[in-house]
Amino acid sequence: MLTNSKITTTGPDPYDPPPSWWRRRAGWVWAVGAGALTALLTVISFPPCDVPEFAYAFAAPAVFWAYRRPSFRLYAATLFVAQAVAWTALLWWLHHVTWLGLFLLGPFIGAIVGAWYLAVWWAMPRLEGRPILLRITALFGLAGGWVLLEWLRTWFLSGFPWLPLAASQWQRTALLQIAAYTGAYGVSFLLILFNLGFAAYGWRLMGGVRYQGLRRRSPEFMAALIALVFGTMLPMTDAFNRAPYSRKLADVAFVQPYIPQSVKWDPAQGRAILETLEKATLVAAASGPDLILWPEATTPWAVRGDETVRDWIESLAARARMPLVLGSIAIEHRGRPDEAWYNGVFVVAPDLGLQTAYYAKRHLVPFGEYVPLRPVLGWLNKVVPVGDDDFRRGLSAAPLLVPLRHDSLAFGPLICFEDIFPALARADVRSGADLLFVATNNAWYGEGGAAYQHAAHSVLRAVETRRPVLRCGNGGWSGWIDEFGVVRDVLTNDRGSIYYRGVKTLPVKRDARWIGRTSFYVEHGDWFVAVCAGLVALGWLSLKFGGTTFRAAGVGDASQGPV
């Protein structure tokens, strides 16, 4: 006899059609696609590539993928690999100095940036079905998190804030003007917020829920677009109608000697290096500038602490009949137990000789100018073969007074990679600098992207401080940038290359409205970072606890379905 009984089955229904190739491999296809696009778009957003518009969308593929709720392991592994590859590619020029450093630093910076994508993985799926205001708050919190990670790179392990997202826009100055108020962090915030809004719009159009008509609009995208427009237009009033306020500051001669690193510290090549500098300086003097600039550590011996070199440089300034501002080495208390070496910037007047006051570099390069944790890592050598011990760190941001024919200028010096640190430039201007002078030696890194990437930071410092920035490099990039981040002129040869030996005199100007004034950012510092910390906290709280509260307040999105 047949009786009614409950039949249970386990496993897939044998009559169901087999899953498609796409469904069986969708996770890996998304991983490869999102990872490759993220790495590629990250690299080409920054110099030396000239497509900064990709900075508005480089993170969108990974953010869109997060909406699909991929597994944590797959998502985290993919984005960490993508960032490690991207940052190793961006820092590829470092292999000219150290392969080990490249393959340590690239993945390390990639890991810091990749941590932001983990917050994206957590947040994006939780936005489904939430009220509009809550979703927008969460996106602002994620943008604030990006800024906090950029700020963290300024301090962590002595600091390496190379290529903040804002640096991608170094040749698109409209968006940069907000940096005079928020620092470069405000530019990065707007860019990453637009990435988030762009991905949210894509999910609205192509995600799991199909919307029709006006419901296809994305409030997140509109909020990001409005923030971008206001963040661009409001500070632009400072940059309007500049021509009537332009005042000539000085005619400045830039000497770019392009001394190869293979001979720069070779004593046998010292005399030939001095002859190269002497010839270039006298050629520059013939054009009648107000002063002459040399790059970082130009002379093969210390200009302060070596009387022979001091006599030579003073004689050269007298023959040129104009002041020199140069990078060189200072040796204090030479031959004594307390002997100290400094990487400095010096002023040589044609009538008074080498000035007593000089600038000593405040932020030294780890393993380049000193060995950190020397009791533990003392067996490692410095990259720069100068001195028997570490360089000493300077402490003062006091400007250097450079005498001109009828006036004097207060130079705020920055050596090597010091211009990637906003706080150093800000301290220079607060101490009274009329302009910033970056003396650098990018010849260490070949003729790749390092010089252009480095110059992008000087553009950010110019906008933040509203001070012109003069840059003089051993092998490029040399030129000047005005208070609004516009590259006014750069030294290039007949082939348009910045990598060459040469001299050029450029007329440097000031905007009279900023003479004696300081920007909001110079006055108030990194206040925007604190705001971003608050946005991160608010975004997290809103996602964790805010859904019910927002709905109870009647602020909802009727077009959204359940979570």
C-alpha cells in the first residue's frame, strides 16, 4: 500500500540545466578584471603619464565589484596584489638605486592603500536598501578614510607620502585651488569621492536591481558631483583676473649641471666637476640675472668646512657679480670628536662671500643619508658615500635672505624629497619665506618618471602656501611654478627633454595679492584631516547603527528594496 510521505532530496536537482561557464567562474573573472583595471588605471593616473582624468575613475571597478559581495579572501587578495603591482610600477625608478628597496617599498605602500579597499568591501554591500542620507554619509566617510591613510603615510616609518592622489592633477590646476584651504588632502578627498559616486551610479544602472525612469538616478553620484563642482568653483575666485596683480620678482638663472651619479662623489673627478660648474655659472651670469641657482649637493667637497672650496665659490660669485644659492655639504667641528655633517643650502654674495647662516635639511632620507635603528641595522651602509657617519638633521625653518641688486628675498629652502612633506613647506612660509626653493638631485633615479612625479609635489606646495616654487635639479626637473600651481617654465633641450646639461634665465613673478599674506592652510594646518576623521567615525556609526534611526526620522529612499 502506498502512503503519503515527505520526500526530501539533497544536492542539485538533476533536471536543472548545468550552470554556465560564466556562473562557474564569475568570481575569478571579476577578480582578474577588477584587479587588472585597478592596477592599470592607478598607474596611468599619475605622472609621467599625461591622462590625469583617469584619477576620477581608477577605483570605480573595485568599488563596483564590492557591491556584488565577493568573498573577503578573494577581494582582499586581489586588491592587495593590484596595489602592490601598481605601486611597484609607479616606483620603478627606484631600481636605479636599489632593487631590494623597490620590491619592499612598492608592496608596502600598496598594502597601505589596499587597506582602504577592505573598508570598501565592508561598506558597499551594507548600503543596499538604506536611506539616501545614510548612503551619502557612508561614502563621505570612505573618502575621509582615504585621506587618513594619505596622512598616515606622512608619518609612518619616518614618512613617505609620495604621490598622494592630488598629485595626479598637477597639470590640471582648476581642482587644485582648494588645497590653499584644505591642503592637498582636499583634492584627494574630492577625487576619491567622485570614484565612489561613479561606482554607485554604475551599480544603479547595471547592478542586481533594475530601476526604471527617474529611479535610475544615483543620489550618491549627484552628491559627489555637487561636492566636486563646489570644491572646484569656490576657491577659483582667488585665481581669476591675475594679470593686473602680477609683479616681477627677479630674473633667476637655473644651472642644471647633470653630473652623473657614477662620478659625483669620486675625488678623482672633483676638479672636472668644479670646472663644469664654473663654466655653466659664467654662461648664466652673461645673461644678466639677479641671482643664480644650483641644485642639491652640487660641489664634490663641502663648501663649509673646506677652505679651498669656500675660496673657490666666493671667487666665482665675485666674477659672476651676482649671488649664488646652492646646495652643498657643511662640516661643523671638523676633525673633532663632535664633527657633524649636514646636507645644506647656502648663499654666496659677490661682495660678502659665503653667508654664515645656512639651511640644514630637516627630513633625511632613510638609508640614503642615515641608517635608522643604527644599533640594530648599523651593518647597512648609506647609499650616499659622504662622511663616515650619518648626516645630522637640521631643526630650523628660518628662511635664507638672498641679497639682490635693490632688495632681498627670503628663500624657504627644501632639499631633495622634503617638498613631499606639506608641514615643512608650511613651516617655511610661517617663518617668513617669500618663495620656496627646492634643490634636488633626481639624477639618482635615471630618466624615468621620478623627476616628473617629484615635480608634481612642488605644484601642490605652491598652491597650499600661495608661494612661487623654484626647483633646480641636477638632471631635471628645473623650472618655476606660480602661487596657483601653474608651471610657468621648465628647462628643456632642443628635443624637449628635461634630462640634459644646460642653463636658462627665467623671469619669476609674484601675485601682489599674496605678498605678505598667508593661505588658510598655512594658518590652520591639517584641520581637514581632523574633519575626515570625524567623517570616518560618522560613516561607520551610520552603517552600524543608523538605519533604523534614519528611517524613523522619515528620511528614506522609496525606490530601494530590502537589504
